[in-house]
Amino acid sequence: MNVRTSWVEPPQSIQGLDHLGTHAPCIDLYSRLLPGITNVTDRARYYSIYPWFIWAFDQRYENADSEKFEQLFRRADCLLTWIAERHSQCTDQDTIKHSIGMIGRQRLVPALAELKGSKTLRLSDYATREDSANRYFKNKLGGLGQYYIGTLQDLRILDIGERGWITYTRERGQALAEAVDRYVDGDSFFAALEKDRVSGAVLDQLEKFCFCHLSHSHDEHARLADLLFERANTEEGGGQRRLTLALALAGVDGSADSQSNPITLDDFEGAVYGRSFGAGRMWNIPSRLEHTAEAWALYVRNDLLSIAVQAVFAVGLKKLDESDVRFRTGRDFEEWVAASGIAKRTSRRFEGRSFGEVSRLFRETLAPIDHWDQPTHEWTFSRKILESFTLRPDEGSDVDVMVDSLRLLMALAARTTSDDAYSASPFAPGFLDPYPINLQAFADVVSREWSGLSIPQLLGWLMNRWGIETHLSVALRKLRHNPQAAFRVRPTELGLNVVPDIPPPTRTNPRMRQGLQMLRDLNAITDAEDGSRLTEFGTRILREVILD
């Protein structure tokens, strides 16, 4: 029998994301709560401007090839960003209204400083596909190819045509494109693309392409509002987007008298979690939006659990890396942690001998859930943890992170009242099987295993079983589908070995930052120095949804 052997090259290491699988339940939850908007679809008008460009190109270049399309599209991507930023600089300098989230903004905006007097900018210098310091985007179709195309296909705005090119759908894409075309000066826009040079005067002439003009383009605005609020109720899952956006509007409306700054993602998350606007200012959520609010609170709770566990894992990797001891297994490391100095110092910050006893004492100082802006609330603990790794990484200590992480876990345990932790928004059968760290498992392990553990023993348990052991399982599963390895710790012949670049805890991005921006784009909410308010349109559409 002939036997052939060869060397197998080890997989390349990458930083990776979600090393414990704690983000997965969060991602599934917010994906179902806000479909049709993603973490990278930042502006509503791209949903209409992109199909408009494809439609307008077809009207002007009947026999053009894909190379011509890509050339002009990349120039158009750059031109749109310059128009928006120029309009912001020449008017109220409100980037949130005009140019925030525009494609290639970081590379393109500095170039506008050159537009003085009669000077011009060459679009192709920035739209080039060649690797250069000026190139605005690597993807051949820029922001469309990188960020928006999948979403616009899911929404049945764009499709793939017979020649394999991106095209627009008749029902939605063409209708949106024609609505845009009735408002903007398409001929001047394409003339600028062909000329390949723009001046400040040309950008000013094309002002109607600035995204702040969406509310003035009445037909376009109406069609986008119908789409995002799914008024026709024909899109699978779209009804939930309608409810989530309405919940955000209800939050703005309810907090109008208590907000002193424009609404943010943190404001929304805190409000849905605590059913208040902080300090016990209760939020009376309309009954039509009650179930959606419960599902969003569930998402926040899962994200808080994720932050706490990630933080303990990060400190555990740090201690493993710093130790002179070689640990053959995770259980060896677990025993070492339980007897370590950090475990003892953390334990001294709590009264009581077991986690169960400490938790009972802790509940006496825990802030009510509606006081989510108070120092002894889990929301505050989570923000302190994140700040320890980002805003003030050199301040505080590992012990402070451990204390805040344990307080966060105790607070979550104190709020756990349901046998089914995910009853507000159930997962598909078997979804949680690959993700052992979740709210249901947390509720079970708190009562079944943690209650009798001392604080040092619990830290060892967390750093190993929900740390090293879970991470190895997650990283191996990823390696099965990806030739790149995301291991942050490896078992070797000499024992466990930490891979450089220990990952800090991160929160998930639930798309609501983008959702709030789209509500601003639609002129449903408006911002001022004293907070956010509903516009007449926002009030009308909120009433429409809650009375549906």
C-alpha cells in the first residue's frame, strides 16, 4: 500500500471576535427586532440614492459595460460625500444632519480644505481602484458593495440582473429612483462625474443631493417612510422594524421633559431596560409596543451578562500570561486562581463567605431597576467595566474589574424571576446549544452551582469553565469553518499558552444607533441643545403605529 505524507501548515492566527460566543444571542435578538437596518447601513437616503444612480446610469448609458459603471459609481460615491460635507461646512456645521455616516468620509473630508477660490478636486484621484493614499474605498463598488447591497437586496430594492450586474427592482427600486430623480438635478450630477473635476461652486449647485434634503424631496421621503415603517406590511419581519422604530419614537416623546441632550443609544437601552428615563422617571410604554419593549430589555440583559463574563475572561488571560506557573489544564488554572492574590483581594471587598450569602447581602444595596443611572445599578457597573479597558485603561485595577463584574452578575441574578429567561423573544429550537453562556444557563448555574462557592472559587470557575474551556470550544468550532484561528489561549505540550493581544470586553451594536439616525434623516425626530423632540411627522407616525 502506498502512503503519502506531507506537512500541514498551521492556521494563521487572527484577533477574531466574540471569543466566548456571548455575542451570538444578542445578535440574533437585535437582528429580529430591527430587520432591514444593519450595523453598517448608517443613512436612510442611501436606500434611495443607490437605486437612483443605477437607474439613472441605465437611462444615460444604454450600451455601457461594467467597467464604465464601476468608474462612475465610485466617483459618485465620493461626490455624494463631498456634497454633504460641503453643505455642512457652509451652513450650520451640523454633521449629524448632513454628512455623518457618509461613505469614505474619513479619507474624503480633509480634501475639501483644498477647495479655495477657483481650485478643484479630481474625483478619480480618490475613486481610483489602485492602492494609493487617496483611495476612498477598496471594494470595487464602494459603500454599496461593502455595506448596503445585501440589505437592499433583502428589502427587494436591488437585485442581480441577467448580465450578472446589480440592478433595481421594478416595484421598489425603480419607484424610489424615479422619486429621487424628480427632485435632484441628475444631468448636472452626471456631468460632474464625466468632467471628473469639481469646484466648491459645483458642489453647492448639487446641494439637493445632500442627505439633509431628504425631507424636502416629498415623494422620495414618503416612499422611504413607507419602506422603513413597513406601512404596506408586505415584507417578512418588517412589522417588527415598524414596532422598534415606533418604540424609539415613543422613548423620545416620553423623555422630552427630562432629557437635556440629544437621545443616544445608551439612553434607549437604559430606558427599555429600566422602563424609565433614569432616577425613577417612569416610562409609560404604549400597550401596542409592550412586547417589543420586553424583547429589547431582554437584549440589554444578555449584553450585560456578556460584558461581565468577557471582563473576567480578559483578566483571567492576563493572570495566566503573567504567571510563572505552567498549567497543564484549565482545571489546574482554576484551582490556582481560587488561591491567588487577586481572588483573595476581590473577596475582601465583599462580606459573606459564599456567593449565595454575598448576593443576599448585595441585594440590600442594589438600586431599583428603574434607577439605572445610579452607582449601584448593573448598568453603571457595566459602564465602569468597559471604561476600565478603554477610557481609563491605566486607572483602577484588575481587582476593581473583578468586583464590578461580580456585582453585575449578582444584580442580574437578583432580577432573574422567570424559569424561561428568553420567553420575551424565544430562539429557534437548538439555537443556544453551541453557546453555553446565555441567560438561561446563567439562571440555572446561579442556583445549582454558584450559590455554595466562595468568591475565590467562583472566580476560578468563571475564568476556566466560562473562560478557557468555553473559549477553546468556540475557537475550535470557528476553525472548522475558517482556516484562520482565533485562539487567545492554546493547549501545548508545555501547558496553556496565552496568545498575544488579550481581547477587552466589548458590547454589541444593536443597530439602534443607525435606527435613530434614520429617524433623524426622515425628520421624525429633531435635536436641539436641550434634547430630542418628535416632529409633526414623528408624532403622526407614532400615533399611527400605536393605534394600529
